[in-house]
Amino acid sequence: MTKKTFPLSKVYRLLEPGPVLLLSTSHKDKPNIMTMSWQTMMEFEPPLVGCVISGRNHSFEALTKTKECVLNIPSAELAQQVVGIGNCSGSKVDKFKKFKLTALPASQVAAPMIGECFAHLECKVVDTRMVNKYNFFVLEVVKAWIDSAQKNPRTLHHRGKGQFMLAGETIKIPSRMA
Amino acid sequence: MTKKTFPLSKVYRLLEPGPVLLLSTSHKDKPNIMTMSWQTMMEFEPPLVGCVISGRNHSFEALTKTKECVLNIPSAELAQQVVGIGNCSGSKVDKFKKFKLTALPASQVAAPMIGECFAHLECKVVDTRMVNKYNFFVLEVVKAWIDSAQKNPRTLHHRGKGQFMLAGETIKIPSRMA
């Protein structure tokens, strides 16, 4: 098992760059996945993540009913699956099967982790006040995992219409910012 | 003038990849700038953007009082200024002067555009219900600009502690996603 605990206090470092995420749920024993780019950090620790999930997505009902999900971060090697997942509905397709992805058990939530991704944030829905108006959910990350076997993964960043910017080099500038 | 109108319907393509932003305000005739990475798209058109602005930031009061700002997107050439802006307070420093940045008049809001950035989203605060609990503002983009002189700008993506991922190459995969 190459999945290692990742400190909750550092979750913002995974999400601030703005990678495409795969949100996994499990509802009535049926796992599902959706592709997502509309999310933001809202608090460092415990880490809060705000995200918009359209009511047109099959995952909307699963998240509303179960109040649990996993945010998985795919690397560039999964770009075809990321697009494929975004172009079909869990109401018709078993996406784990169709895209040959591995559902791993999470520790704090019933939703599965996607084994092929390099990071996994187990989340519980903690605020639904903005769901009616904006489909905006506030999630608390209750457990985080990183895959020690994936070195320097390149994240995907959606530019619209199937265009993705791939993460480039990292620079470091002396800073007092978190 | 190389600043050209950019269609509101395409604003999400600028923000979905998750670039670092420079948020500019003007309060009591004093312009100010802050560095920001905690934002997400919330609606395509009119474009809504949700963002977290800590009460510790001088910009918090300006945004609360004036309900206007500009979200400017800097390219990698501005990395030093982006960090410098994030490491000092507008309560003590005129950041436009200190960082030799150009305040250009916007069209719909009193907050200035930062001339050296390659895109500018003029915004009005449209929902403050989540400000008390999360410092979370909902902004509507009322006018967008792009700088036609900056070709293929590389955006900055904050990884924490002054580390920035620079935008790499773009790939295209056939997709029906927006």
C-alpha cells in the first residue's frame, strides 16, 4: 500500500494551485465519479473546501443524501479518463468499470478513493446554506492521503472545452505567506 | 491601449485553471492590492466568482465598504511583485508605488486595474451572506479585459510558502464539457 497519511494542515498546498479534481461518492452502494474544477480553499485547519456541483450532475444527489465524498487529484496521465468521466453520467454508467479505475476503501467516509490518483481528501459536507442558490457545498477534509509511489505528479488545470494546462516547473521565492 | 474587451461568457476559462490573482480595490481614494488564491467560479454567465478574503487583510474593509474590486491576473514575470504584495499591508504601504505598478481606470468600478497584468475582471459584490462565518464573498464580473500585447502568458499557481507552479504546456482532448 503506497497511500500514506498527509497532514491536514498542508491540504491547502494541494488545492491552491487549482488542479482538476475527481469527486467520488457512494450512494445506495453505487460508487460514482465526477470531474470538477469549481472549488476553493476556505480555511486552513481543519481544512474547509467550497465547491459548486451542478444539480445536473448525478453526484449532486449522492452528495446531498450521503453528505460524504472524496476529492481525488489526478495527474496528467489520467487526462483521457478525466475528460471521459466528465462526458458521461453516473445514472447510466459505472464509471469505475468503464474507465478501469480502482475503488479503494476510505477510512472516514463510505465514498471510495480512486486508486490511480495521487492524493485523496476524505470529506464531509458541513454547510449546505448556499446549495439552493448556488449549488455551493462547504466540505470539511477529515482525512488526507498521498501516494508515495507517484513522484512529482503533474496536475491538470482546465481551460475550458477540453483544453488543459499541464503543471510546469515550480519556483520558490522567499515569502512569509502561508 | 492594448486592453481589449473579453467576453463575459468566457471568463471561466481564465479562472478555472486556478491562477494566483491580484485583487485591487479603492477606498477613500486610496488604491490597494492583495494577493489571492482562494477563489472559484460559481456561475458561467453572468460570471460569479466566490472568494475568501481574511479579515486580517486591509482589502477586507475596502471590499466590504465599497463592494467593488478588480481581479487582475499576473503572469510569471510578476512573481516577485506577487510575493511582495502578499507580504506587506496596504495600511502601511502604497503598493502601486512600492511595486511600480500602473493603476489604470476601470469602466464599471472605482477600483483600478493593474496595467502590468494580462487580464482584468471588474467585479461587484453581490452576496455577503457567508462573510461573517467564512469571509466568503460572492462577486459578479461586470466587465472583463484582456491585454492583447501579452501573448501566451504563463500564470502563477501557489503551492504554499512562496512556492509557485508555473503554467506549462496546454493539451486538448475532444470533450463536450464547457
